[in-house]
Amino acid sequence: MALSEQASDPPIGHLLRELAPHVLGIVARRFADFDAAEDAVQEASIAAVIQWALEGVPENPRAWLTQVALRKMTDHIRSESARRRREMELAGEAARAPEAALEAAPGEDDTLVLLFMCCHPALTPASAIALTLRAAGGLSTAEIAHAFLVPETTMAQRISRAKQTIKESGIPFQLPNAEERAVRLRSVLHVLYLIFNEGYTASSGSHLRRADLSQEAIRLTRMALRLQPEKY
Amino acid sequence: MKYILLMRGKSGDWDEYARWSKEDLQRNVEFMQRFNKELHDAGVFVDIKGLAWPQEAKLVRAGKNGEPVTDGVFPGSKEFLAGYWVIDVETPEQAYQIAARVSAAPGPGGKPGSMPIEVRKVLSSHGDLGF
């Protein structure tokens, strides 16, 4: 689905883009496995598109999406358990102690944590852009691939390698401390700027699709600004 | 940024290629398959095309009424495009590295072929054109 197609169907598409990063924050925080959490939220979003289109949007869509994503995550851990016993135990530990992690959250929005993570300086700009659009922007891999005029499999690899880099570097799922934050915010803004530029200066591809990239960058920048603990 | 890697050959190269042993061909094809998969896995692959034999090539121009006027090509004197890759990388150096890998594809006897690969940046924004 191209970005422009999604824009023509605002109710569910827009709603999911708004909700997905929040839900991803909850799942990633709870299970301490960003990679799998991201997949779980994508699957839940696909389920939502199908079910909500048929039965209407539920009364509390965020709770619905969170619940389905958590269930997908649990399914994932179960199915992997034989093959990856050690990892299951780690996730299990995180799942057994979710309260503290969840309770640490209420004051701050996890979407900001996501943005900082996706735009981590350990990632190359192209990886950071792809991961930001997918995890913080709530766009599908196909949409991002269309926007950057590369095959979907290529974009899928790029995102999966970006997640792998995050996993290997052991970047914790938390806001950088105050000292670090100014520096890290610069890389967040740099990535958002690159996304904006991609839509703004492009001469290839359909105009609508590229303009959507700029819109997405503006949306994410507004969000980043709104979420700053101090005035920026 | 996207780059296109152009693999060219003289028409004699095709005749030579047709004389390669089965083992040599197989080694070359396997290399290319492995190489393409690496490009996929690295998240840089955009497109690849291999072109049919140059004997089938035609030069086409528009005639008086816009109708196609075709002309044979002159194999003895010209270079032909054999195929191309389009990759999406972050630096020109990365593109050169990848081009060097293709260039070293095994030729007869498994020796690196050292084919010249033309690396060209694909225009992607008005900025590239200077306006």
C-alpha cells in the first residue's frame, strides 16, 4: 500500500499510525526485546486493519491494539521457546516483572524513547530513517519501500539489520540522561530533517507519495517537540 | 543515494563467453547468484537486469512521421551493455566497493575477470541538477 493510498483512508490508517508507536513502547518496555516487539505490533496492526474494517473501530482502539500485540508477543515467545530457550527465559524474566517497568512510564511517553532509539548514532542515516518511519511513524515496510523507490525485500532487510544493530549494541529502552540528551536530540532532528528533505527535494516518484514523506517528518517533529520534557 | 553499475563488453567478448567451459559458466553464475543475495541481505539491492545477446540489438530513431526506423548495429566497432545493477548505498565508496566485487567475478579457469564496471550516480533530486 502506498502512502498516498493510506492517506485516502484516514480513519483506520491514521489511527494506527498514531497508536502503533505508543503500543510498541509498551510492548518493548515490558518484554525488553525491541526486535520482536516491533514485529508483534506490526502483526497486531495488520489484524486491526482487517478486523476494524469489517467490524468498526473498537471503543478503546489503543487497548485493543496493545492486547493483541501483547498476545502476539506471547505467542512468539512460546513458539520460539524450543529453539531459543535462553532467550525465552530472558523475556520471561522481563514478563514476570512488568509492573515496575510499566509504572515507570506514566509520566513520559514511550514514543520519545522510541524516537531516540531509532535515531541512535550507532545506525547509519539510511537505517535510522527506515527504522524511524516504521517504528515511530507506524508506516508499513511496503510504504517505506515505495517512498524510497526500492524493493520491499530490500527495505525489510534494512529495517531488520537496523534492529539487529540496536540489539547488538545493547542500547537500553530508556530516555538518554540529561547530559546525553542534547547530543542525541541532534541526531533525532537530523534524521527527521533527512526524511523531510527526501519528500521536499525529490524529483522522482509520484508527487503525492513524496509529499507524504515531508508530512510524516513534520508530524514526527511536532511529536518530538511536544514530548520534550523541557522547553526546547 | 542510488548508483547504477554498468557492465559493458565488446562484441568479441560475447563470442568468447560462448566458448567458456560448463564449469567456468557454472562458477560465474554461482558467483553472481551469491553476490546478488548479498546485495539483498545488505539492504542495498534495487534492481538487476541482464541483457540479451547484442546480435539482437537495434538502433531505433523516429522517422518523418514518428514511425520507428531501425538500423542494425555494428558489432565490430562498438561496446555493448551486458547488464546492470542498481544499488542504494550511503556513499560513493560503497558503490565502488560493490563494483569491484562484480569486476572480480570469476572468468575462465576461475581467475577473477577484472571486467570494467562503469559506476554512475542516479539523479534523485533537483539538487543533483543544480537547481
